[in-house]
Amino acid sequence: MQNGSRFFASLWSRAYVLLTFTALFWAGNAIVARAARELIPPVALAFWRWTIALAIILPFAWRHLRRDAPVIRGNWRMLLVLGALGIGAFNTLLYSGLQQTTALNAMLLQSGQPALILFLGAIFMGDSTTVRQIVGAAIALAGVLWIIARGNLSILGTLNINEGDLIIGLAVCLWAVYAVMLRRRPAIHPLSLFAVTLIVGIIGISPFYGMELNSERYVVLQEESLLAIGYVSIFPSVLAYLFFNRGVELIGLAAFFSLAGVASLWRGLSFLRRQTISNDEMKVSDRFPTPAKDPAFGPTIWVTRTSPDNEKTAGALRRLGFDALAVPVLRVEGLPEKALDEQPDAIVFTSVNGVRHHSICPALLDIPAFAVGDRTAESAAHAGYTHVVSAAGDVLDLERLIVQSLPRGNRLLHFSAHRPAGDLTGSLRRKGYLATRKPVYETRDVAVAKLLASLPAPHEINGILIHSPRAGNVVNRCLERTSRPFGGIIYCISDAAAAPFEGKQGMDIRVAARPDEASMLALIGSP
């Protein structure tokens, strides 16, 4: 036991060991945040990261908080500033910026932190800058630039600056202020300092988290998102912040230069490891033109279909090596249903949403159910329908299947959208069927401004997946609002889905051989 205590006491006094682990944990923070950005909105990630971290450290910090309470009350203004900057602002802005910018741009922006710290320390703290510090900051910046450019500095001229870069730039500035102000922290226990700043930061984040929830941006609850929240809550939060604060306490601003150098080295080694795996990592296939591709990820594909199907498609693309953006352009809302007037002879489903949002009646489960495609048929079978037939195509194929299978005069009940894309019910009536359409869900367009705020610049997207004509219309409006033309490929599940892009100059439009997921993935191919 004494040996263990001596070991931890020795570790707690070794600033550069602590800062080495800090650098690794924080580098992982940016990587995980980038990878999970389609599963966890940025403010949600920051909120749950710090809330879980507070729950972890509070039992250990409680007795120190009680002892330090008089000092905390006497220095509440400084603690408020530290909590707002280091906890509330920095990571929330970092996560928000990583929604829109590339890993290379983020690395470049953060590489300027040492020089910024030197500058602010000299102005506000009266630090005398040494030649050694200036050289260290210059080497850190030059090293990151060299890694990004792979020895060819002309590559830096191809980097595109977008809103995400400005957000991360602001985060870097605020973190530099936090690092300088940290030396004026009150003389309280490190756990007290961490707990108080966590509470301040969480309170500051909460209103923005509420606004994010109000805009219908939620955490996708699956294994990957839970693992991501768990990692950022423990390693870059509890451990890294304690290690960093202790490092500043031991060796002052020199801690930051050690941190920056190690972080740059770690990221550089990670970058070079990718290069070893594939010499063509930086080169995008001719099918995926892009002016400034982030080499840390595959070609970027925007999946526009509705939730939760968009995450399934995005997951399949990620397994193939793509950087998939699951940003739906339509949202689906269920509608209240009225009781059936009479028993139908058959059920008709033209989408999975029709299956999901209708009220299942046990009396209908044993009558024939006709589905437009295999996924809709699988969904109907899963819902309990025992006689499901798939048209394995589009609405016209579904109509032909019904005409071939049922005699005229049969009563058909079509569970549909409030405003369907076509008029299947009317066409069946004209053919002699007693067809009735029952709207069970409504599809609404997502605002173009909201979509553009959630996406990188369109010229940084290599491909867009379109699963319906209405989705195509929304995407078309998005592309019309951008200042630079979209130079990628638009992959459409059918000719109808491709119709909104007809006549558009310079657009590469491709249609799947069959209107199903497998054909869409085959159309895209591999990176």
C-alpha cells in the first residue's frame, strides 16, 4: 500500500509525464468528437461529458469543497471566469466546429496556441519571453505545418476556411485566456477547483443544450455513441484536466509548450500511420472530386433520408470506408388515426414510415399486405402481418403486382403520407378497385438554413444520396443557396428521385439499377 502511495505521489509530481498523457487524451477527444458527430450533437456531447465527469469526481471532491468553501466564496469571480472559459466555452465550440471543418484545419488552428499563450502571458501576466520559448513555439507550429503538407507547403494553399474554422479559432483564443488565467486560481485543492469549474461550465452549457433539444437534435442511442460519451467523460475530462491543471501548477506556461509538442507529435504519428496503410490515402478516386479532402477520413457522403434509416445507411457507408453525414432533409411525424369504417380485403404500404406510424389492428394481420419494396415488406412482417408480398421496385411495380394478384372490386386500404408523392389510390380506383387512402404520417421539409448550418460547405461533400423526389427538391434548394457549385455526385434511388435535378448544368446524376439499398451502395462503390 505504501509503495502504491509513493508511486502516485511521484507521478503527481512529474509534470511532463502528466502532460504526455494529457496530450494523448486530448488528441483522442478531437478524434472521437469528429467520428461521433453524426450520432451526438455538439452541445449534447459537451453537456453529458461534463455532467458525467462531475458525477465521477464529486464524491472525492466533497470533503475538499467543504474545507475550501470560504476561499471559494471569496474568489467566486475568478472561478466563474475559469469555469466559463475552460469548461463551458472551449469544448462546446470545439465540438461545434468539428461538425463543419476538417481535421487538418482544426490541427492547423490549434498549432497556433503556444504562440498565442506567449503573447497573452506577456501582456496580461508580464511574462518575459525567452528565446527558448519562442523557438519551442515556432518548432511546434512548423512541425504541424510540415505534417499537414507532407513536406509540400503548397498544399496549405488548398485548405478551405469555413464557419467551423472560425468557431475553432474562437475556441483556441478562449482556451489561451483560460491557460493564462489559470495561474491566478485560488489556493484550493485541485479537486475543489475542478468541481467548481465543472458546475459553472455545466450551468453555462445548459441553456444551449435546451436550445439544441428544441431544434430536434438528439443523441442517437447506440453502442458507438455511448462509448464516445464514456471516453470523453473520463479520459480527456477527469484525467486530462487534473493532469493539465497540475502541470501548470508545477511548471507554469512551459506546461503548454510541452503539451503542444507532444500533441503535435502524437497527431503526426497517427497521420503517418495512415499513410503507411495506404499511399493513396490523400488521393480521392476520380468518382469523388474534391478540392480539399481531409485525409483522415474517406470521401464524404451526405445521407439525406429520414431518421432512423439514415443512420443505418450511414453505418453501411462507414463500414465501406466513407465519411458519412447522416443529416436528414425531411422529418416524419405521426398523425392521429380514425377508426376503420369497414374491413379491407388487402393492405397497401408504399413506405416503411407507413408501417411504423399506423395503428396495428389484430383483425388485419392475416389479410394480404402489399409492400413497395423488400425493406417495407420486412418491416410489415416484423409488425405481425402474415401474408406480405413485395413488389421489389417502385410504386408502378406495386400497382402492377396488385392488379396481377387481386380481382377488381376488392377493397384496398393504403396507409400513406399526408401528401404522397404520387396518386396510387386514384390510379387503383380507375382500374376498378375500391381503394381508400389513410394518412398516418406527415413528412415536413427541414429548413434550408438549418441544413446548411449542420453541414460542411457543399463543395467539401463528395456525394449526396437521394431517396425520394421530395428529398431531391430540398437538396436542390440547399445547393442553390451556396456560393460555390457542388462538384460531387448525386446518387438517386430512382428516376423519380433524380427528377428535381434534371436540366441542372454540370451536375453528375446517377440512378441505381434497382430502387433498393443494396443497389444504392453498389452504385456508390468503394472509396
